[in-house]
Amino acid sequence: MSTLERMRDWLRAHPLALDAALAAGVLVSMVAGSFVDAHGPDGTTWGVRTPDALSLALMVLGSAALVFRRRSPMKVLAATVAVSLVELVTADPRAPVAMSAVVALYTVASATDRPTTWRVGLATMTVLTAVAMLAGPLPWYAQENLGVFAWTGMAAAAGDAVRSRRAFVYAIKERAERAERTREEEARRRVAEERLRIARDLHDVVAHHIALVNVQAGVAAHVMDKRPDQAKEALAHVREASRSALNELRATVGLLRQSGDPEAPTEPAPGLARLDELADTFRNAGLPVEVARSDHGTALPAAADLAAYRVIQEALTNVQKHAGPAAKAEVSVVRVGPVVEVTVLDNGPGRDDDPGQDTAPRDGGGHGLLGMRERVTAIGGNCTAGPRYGGGFRVHAILPVKNHAPALGDPV
């Protein structure tokens, strides 16, 4: 940092010292100007007159008041106008005491608003010019009187221009800071929504496939000694379910890879086209599932198609886990006007060996039902879940057929 920059920073940190230096400069200028005779025999002449004691005192008072111009701009302006009026009325020849009032008026204009600048500036110009023309020793049309009017007007205009520029620069900085804060908040919101979306996908994949693996492994352990062929079939289903789980986990975790990663998976997300395959995995696990479709080949948007698949997957997983060994499930997909309705019903009374699991997750305490509602709501649909009258459970989702503009972080 150069010496000039260090000095500028120091003066900004000590405004009173800066104002004292300005006051000293104004005093030197006023004293130097008081030695100039504008009406000498050869035009403007230097050093042909000396200011009297009163003029020197008024110059010192006016410049001393400028030291406090930032703290009390209105009071400083009143003080400098007062000493200028005394000089205009009494001095002959005049000393440029009005220069202190010009600086004070500039300070008021740069520190206040425009209406105040107009009122105070016009009042200062009028009072000083009128007194100089009517009460001073010079003729009213003297050049010095017009100079008072011109200098005070320029001071008010310059102060207002500086204030406007400061406000403009501050507005630009504030807008830039607000935009930066908005970008950071938007980035955090995008990260949070993406984490929530990936968490839903991981929950759906893990809950479904691990539940099937658990069921099939239990069957294999139960019939291993008496019916080895059935045990082998159950283990084959375990292998298939675990392989499907690994594939879907790989596809989900691939979303976290960088966009240029050549190993990132490109397999499309599952949808209703794989509904029969999904139902077969539960049938193989011992859960009777009936599927009825009357959507007439309706092509859902990608987000709605994935949401429908995940809703059915989570609902059937809950039936497998909580509805009991004698439960049956019914899945229906129906096109109703501009929407597709997905319904999953079961008649299971719950497991006798663990009755608490029948109520807590299926009544909304777990993450599965919450994830279903979040998926469906994100694409503009509606999802409800609750016990059926007479026993069992019902999950019902309404999904829009037309493409919905997803919020940030919705699955696409």
C-alpha cells in the first residue's frame, strides 16, 4: 500500500482530523483572498490591501466552525451564515468570509435529503444575496454580490449530486450483497432438497428389497431341512432381490457423481411399465398381489411415473412387513380425467408377534409414508394413507397426467 493510500485510509478512519485539515485550508484561502483587490487600477491586483481585525476574526470563526460540520451540519451552516452576514454588512472592502458558508451548505446538501437541500439552499442563497445587495456598502449590482449567489447555488447543487451518487453506489452495493445472500440461500436450499430427494430414493430401494430379502431368507431357513427345493427357490429370490437392490442403489448413488464421470449410470428411473415385475417380486415373497389397470396406456410425465411406482412399491413393502402372513394386496391404476389415481389396499390385521409395527409406521410415524406424500405433493398431486373400515390399510395417490413444472429439487 502506498503512502497516499495509507493517508487516505487514516483520514477516513479519523473524520474529525480531515475536517480540521479542510477548515485550515479554507482559512488559508480566505486570508489569501482578502489580500486581492478585484477593482485595482490595472484590474485584479494582489497585495494592495490588508483585511481589518474584524474580518480576520470572522474568518477564523467561520473556518473553526467547519471542524464540526459532520456532527452538526445545520448548526455549522447557521454559524457560518451569521459570520458571513456580519462581514457583508460591515466590511469595506470585504473579505471572502462567505466561503465558509459555501462549504457548510455543501455539507448540508450532501448529508440530507433533496427537499431539505432545496429549502435550506434557497433560504441561504436568498438571505446572503439580499443582505449583500441591500445592506452592504457596494452597489446592488456589484460583481461580488452576484458571486455570493452563484457560489451558494453551486454548493447546494454539488452537495446534492454527491449525496445522489453516494445513495446510488450504496444501492448497487446493497443489491449486490442481497443477490449474493440470495444465491447462497438458494444454493443451500437446492442442496437440502437434493439430499431429501436422494434420501427418499435410498429409503424406497432399501426398504423394499431388504424386506423381500428378509422374508425369503426366513422361508429358506424354515424349510431348509425338510424341503430343500423350496429353500433353493427362496434363496434364488434372495439373490434376485439383492441384485436388484444393488442395481438401484448404484443408479441412485450415481446421482452424486460429477457430471463428467463416465461411470455414472444412465439407466432410466423405474415407472409403471415395470409394475408387473414389481408385483411378481412380492408374489415370489409370498404376498398375493392383484393388479388392475384402466389407465389406457396413459403416458405420465417422468416425475409422476416415478412417483406412482415408488408409492406402490412403498405401500406393498408396508403390507409385506406389517400386515401379517395372511394378508392380500390389491393395486389399481385408473385414469380419471386429467389425473391418474393409484390405490393400494390390503386386508391384513397386522402381525401378532409384533403388533406395534402395524400402527406406528403405517400411521405416519416412519419415513415411508412421509416420503410418499412428499413425492406426490412435489409434482402437484395428493396422497392419503390410513386404516380401512373393517381392517386393513389403504394408500391413495392422485397424480396429474399433464407435465407439472417441478419445484427445485423434485425428482426428474
